[in-house]
Amino acid sequence: MASAGDAGAARPQDNITEAHVKAALTADKGNEADFVSWSVKDFTNKGDNYATIVTSVNVKFLLAGKEQTTSYVVKLNPKRAVEVGMSEFFSAIFKKESEFFLDILPLLNGELTVRGLHSLRVAKWFYTSLEIEKEMIFLEDLRSRGFIMFDCKKGMDVAHTTLVLKELARFHAASLLLKATAPEQDLADRFTLIKVDWISFPDTTKQLYNDMCIGPMAAGEEILRDIEGYEVAAQWLAKHKNNFADLLLRQLVRNPKFDVICHGDCWNNNLLFRYNKDGDPVEVMLLDLQLNRVASPATDLNYLLYTSLHGNDRKANWRDFLSSYYDTFQGVMEAGGIDMPFTLEELHQEVRDKMEYGLLFGTMSVTIQLGKAEDFPDMINMKEEDVPKMFEKFRQKTIKMMENNKIFRSRFLATFVDLIQP
């Protein structure tokens, strides 16, 4: 089966036109920039992207009589072969992310910068096209500023994790500064698309979302039921492997005390880091805001801590992690003259109460992060009849990695350390 990047195949990259590139260039460099030429330069690998295709565009232009070059990262709708309600969903998340850059982010940054605080660390937006099934977003290419992705096969250490948590705290707290400008209005009612989520779509979409998780959870149950000490984890997987979506819905039930605008998809594949000359991470950028929603900050925190760290590191440092997050959040609130909506102890309890949210995504992510690129399913060209085969292949792959990959075994087992050692 041909992949989206194969020669001769119809590629989403082919939907980029000179008009799109010129619009992005003008937004970035101004009307004085004279377009010269452009080319597509792919830089991601199979398995790097699921919701969208990500590529880049190199541009030559003249400014003040001098030829210069720049580049943009472009997110594209992959126009998947699998339908069952998903086409509408993938088009919707482009509109949702566009709303974030056009409407939400400027307001959040305005609340921060007016108080002398740094704007949120998110790539600059330049252009969006929402032509149906040809949607695309042009963003700043952060590689030019030295930002790179952390190796997802390694669990993030304390330094990387703390950077991310502090930026999430600023993101979440900025939304409460915004909330304070109209305290009687629900944050989710201030924007048109923030409520749009996979849970907003027909039951067929929810079922596919649910089915996508059966493979790794069924494999996890099969693996853990024969390992002494993991009986509770095996029982948890057995209980939820067929109702992933229902459990997720329960975890997303809102509590006004903890309502913030959340990233919704904050894990190591959606983060870029910049390092100093000694190799220490000094700055992080948050990527892929297409799943932003109003929810508890504990959903973002658990999602990050369960998908992106070795479980032993998470368990050993979780109190320090939450303290770093809380102190940063509190600093933003103090700058805005607003009281904290919850205490550190209440945050601890909320994170524990939302632990299953992290467990769900942590269970799924280990195979994705530690597997080989050739093992990833072709999510773009996959037909509906291929879906059950893909889920079964994923289950078998998880079991095989458990038997043959010591790093995977350690990471997978440690996912459940909080469940078996409360």
C-alpha cells in the first residue's frame, strides 16, 4: 500500500500553491517582500504524525534589494481514506486550531504582556486556508531558532519536564486572567469552536476512537495478568479496554474550580526544546493546539506525565513537578491581582482523581514511541476494512516488544506504578 510520501501518490503537500506561500510571506515579512520562488521540503518521518501531515516550505524573496530565504512549517489535512465520520472531524480540528491562533492566543498573550510577562511560547502563525479537505496552516519554522524535538524513545528527565510544566502553568493561568475580564461568562462560550471535540461527533467517530485503543489495552491486559504484582493493573485494563471513550468522557467532566483552557495534546511529540552550549534545555515551545478545550489542568498534567516520562521518574518527582507548576501558576495570578482558584493540596487531589486519564494515554503511547517506523500503520491510506487488522497487528506488536525489548518492558510496566503502589 502506497504511503502519502511515495512518488506518484496523491500527496497533501501537492495542495500547497504559490498563492498560499505568497500569503504567508506577506504576513511574515510585509508587503515590501517580493516573492521569488518556493519548494516543499519534507522533514518528518512515518509515525511522527497522526492527526495531520507536517511538512515545510522553503521560500526565496527580495527585500530592500537583497535576496533572502526563509522557511515555514505547514500543517495539512491528510484526507484519510478511512471515513466513518472522521473526515468531518479532521476538517474541524483545522478550524479549531485556526481559531486558537486567530482569536484565543492573542487574548491570552494580551493578558500576559500587559502585566509585563512573556507571551506564551507557541510558534507564530502566518496563514490558514480552510478549503474543505485541503486545509493547511502556515507557522513559524522554529528550527531556525535552534529548537529541536526531544528523542521520544527516551523518557523526559526532570529538567525537560519542569520546563514544560511551567509553560503549561502559564498557559492555564493566562486563561483565568482572560476569564476574569468577563467572570460571568463561561470560558467555553467566548469562542465558537473550543467546544468542538471528538465527543461532539457521531457515535461512529467515538466508536472508531474507542476501537483504536483496544489493541494496546488488550495487549496490556494479556501481558500483565501473568506478571506477579500487576494483577490490579491487569484488572483495570480488562475493565476499560472496551469502553475507553466512556472513561475518557468521565475524566473530562468539568468542575468550575478547575476550569482552564487546556492544550489537550501535550506530550513529547508536540514539544520542541532549545538548549544552551552545555546541552541543558533552556526553553520549550508548545506545538499542535488542535485539541484545545476547557477542562481541568489535571488532564494536561497527567497526559504529559504518563506519556512522556518513565513511570519511575514520574512517581519519584511528582510532588516537585506539581510544586513547580503551582508556583508558576500562582506567579501569573499574582501579577494579575487574582486569587488562586485552588490550593496545592487540592491540585494534588485533582491530579490523583484524574490519574486514569494519564493511564489511558500512557498505555497507548509506549508502543508508538518505542516501535520502529516500519511498524507503524499507514493511517492515511488505510481503508475501513483494514481497521480491525491494524488493531490486531498493534496488539501483537505490543506483546512482541514486551518479550524482546528491555527498554519497552521497563517503560510499559512503570506506566502502572501508581496503580499498583498507591
